[in-house]
Amino acid sequence: MTYIALPDESRTRRLVFYLAMEEYVAAHLDSLLKGRSLKEAFFLWQVEPTVIFGRNQVMEAEVNIEYCKQNGINLFRRKSGGGCVYSDRGNIMLSYITDSTSVGFTFEKFLQRVALTLRHAGLNASTSGRNDVLVDGKKVSGNAFFLLPKSSIVHGTMLFDSDFDALSRAITPSQAKIESKGVDSVRRHVTNLRPYFMAAHTPWQRTLSDIRTFKHFLVKEFCGLSSEYEEGERIDYIILTSKDIEEIEKIEATYLDPAFLEGRNHRYCAIRNCRIEGIGEFEVKYQMSGGQIEECFVSGDYFSIREGLEQCLTQALKGCRDNYEEVTGALRDVDLGQYVSGLTSEILTENLYKQNNQ
């Protein structure tokens, strides 16, 4: 297996650059690995705090968007399937590209290789379910598959010293209940690897508690011994050129397209509930597409004066995003009291949004 290195590996790039890099390597596998009988490539990468969700997922159903915005956490969609993942500098991402297009064989081969590598590090590692690797029964690696016409990409996580508090907040949708036909994440109990190495019995295992040392161990395990790389170790590697980087950045731009990020074909229903003292209970459903409200449906035990509340809300909110600021602004001059006794736009939005955040 050949390690694919960047000209400046110390530079931190956006997560989608590395996804684009996978695509580029997959499309140019024969030329990049010219002269090598085994057409398998591998590389590692880390990013600043980012949430990446699968091709078929509804972002609003998976991500606490407001928390991510407030804490500078990037949001991206990938082209492979699978669930929602939080990544930061404590999570090592693995990318494996091969000319094999046998999905089951390729995926299982990679998972077993990851588990075997961790066992070589002295850990009790095993594969589980479709795409997980566990240590002592706790998830340390989740993986996804992306099939191309003449090659395959497998990418996955390696939780080393990740911030689980941020993880739990970032990938848990807040406020509204979501009804969706998209794919939901199955969240397993996860753990970091670093505490295992810090508590290890042998000095060599304890050296792996340093993330740089552990990354080098992974590269050696995956990429064999054939040419000089660093620190006297012999592994097979190539370094991408500036021309390669330019082509990767062109692919990266496709991930940054708002239409791709938002998934405009993903329809779902956001549901908000509240009870307003002296007025009644409300359940407001927003029919959503691409992160924007298309239609409103209202039910509850409130006292209705006249018909038309749903039509009024739909007209006012169509095109808005499901957040307090946009909804409040759109309803600011709308008289809801003509439809429900005692109801004002301010009272409704305060209860639908602020009340549910307490």
C-alpha cells in the first residue's frame, strides 16, 4: 500500500479538501502508482472541529446547527453514505483507495486491517456490524464506502483524543423534533484510544499516547517497507505535486456548493410544540426542503376565531429557515390574533423557540 503525502502536511485544510483528494487519487490511481503492481493508496488527515454527514442524511435531523455556528464548527456533506460524524484534531481520519470494485470484499478487508493494526498496538480490537471497529466493545472507528466506476474509496475515523462533549452537542439536533425519510445516525457508545495507551503496561505502548507517534505507527502498519519516509523508517510513499493540488481544489469546490450541502432533494418535517398559558397547546409542523420552510400545518386545543392560520403562516414563512431570528422577523407585522384569540406573533415565537431552549 502506498502512502499519499501532501507537499506541506503541516497545513490544516478543510475536511472537504481531503474528500476531494480521495476522489482525485481514485481517478488517477494508475498514473500516481505507476510501476506498482498493487494499486492501493492510503493517507491520514486531521481537521479543525467539523461535522460531516452522509449523502442521504437530512442535516437538520442530525446536527445542532445553532451550536455549531456559535462554536465555529464547520458543516459539510460527503458523497458516501453512512451516518453523521464529528471530527476534530483529536480524531485521525483514514482514507483508503483501491482499484477493486468489489464492495463487500474491499470494505471487510479494510475493517479487518484497521482492527488488526489496533491489535498490533496491544488493544482488544474487533469489527462490529456494517462499519465499526471496537476496542473493549466501545466504538473507536466508524467507516463509510464510496464506489466509483473503476475504484473504491473507504474512509473512516480513529478516535484518539476527541472532544466528546462537543461531539455530543454538535451531532444532536436541538429544539424541533424532525420527521424525515432520510437516513438517521445510529450512535454507539464511543471511546478514545489515548487513555488506553497512557495506561499501558509496556513503555512502547505508552509512546503511542503521543498522537504524532501513533500516526506514524499507523502509516508503517498500512504502507509496508520499501523506501525512505521519515525518521529512518522505510515505507512506500509519493508526494503530490502543485498541479495535483490545483486539480483537487477544483473537486473540493463541488462540495462547497450550497445546493449539495443542504441537500435540496431532502424533504422533511420539523415539528415544534408549546403550551401557551391562557391560549392553549400548539403543534406547528414545517414542511421543509433544502433547509427552508415550504408549508405550515398547525394543530392543538387553542380557540380558533376563524380559518386561515395555516395559510397565513405559510405565506409569511415560506422560504425562511427554521430558527428564531428568521421566523420572528417574518412574523413581526403579522396579526395572528385574528385567527386565535389572544395570540400574537411574539407570544407564539417566544414559546415555540425560546421556551424549548430552556
